[in-house]
Amino acid sequence: MKKPKPPSLVTIVILTTITVIFWVFFSVYRAFTAQPSPSVPPEIIEPFNPNLDEDVLGRIEGRTFFAEGTIPTLNILTPTPTGLPSEELITPTPTATTSAVPTATASAIPTSTASATPTSTPSGETAP
């Protein structure tokens, strides 16, 4: 037995309803996520005069002209960031060296020194 086909009008109504639901959903989404249009000051919107002002052009031509060599160059130093180490700021760390010459220290802990007399070891040999 053949399954009856729904009328084409019902199919069109269902697809139209789905389309309208999606349309409303995306319109609401766009209303919440759209950026407002920026307000432009009226000075920018007003038209400008396209004619050149010859008086202003004459004042520009009458100004003092400096040649390339007459203006001294300015050496502007930019500060270096203090948070980052640079190669100039790195200093070597001191390292301990051993020396044969004993030095006197002002510590409260006595240090052992080598004696000139031979001492015996547990094995019975004499140490130099």
C-alpha cells in the first residue's frame, strides 16, 4: 500500500514557519550584538569650500625658508626599559679562588691549620 503524500501546501507552510522562526532568532541576536553607529560631530559633516584661499597661499610663500644645513639635528635619546637586562648592565659574578697563602679572618669559628710536626694516622704511618 502506498503511503499518502502530504499536500504541497502543508510542506510550504512548515518550511515558511521554520524560516520565520530562524529569521526572528537571528534578528534578535543581531540586535544584541550589533555595535551602535558612532555619532559624527557636525563640523565633519558640513561641506567644505573647494576654492583655494589665495591669501593663505601668499602667506605660506612669504614664510622663512631654512636650508637643510642650517637646522641642527636633534639627538633624542630614548629611554631603555629597566625591566629587561641588557648586555651593558650584566656584570660578572665573583668566583672563589684558592690560594696557597693563608689569610687571617675575623670569624669566631676556629679553622684548622696544618702543623709542622708529623702526626700518626690510624694505620700507623706518619703523615708529613
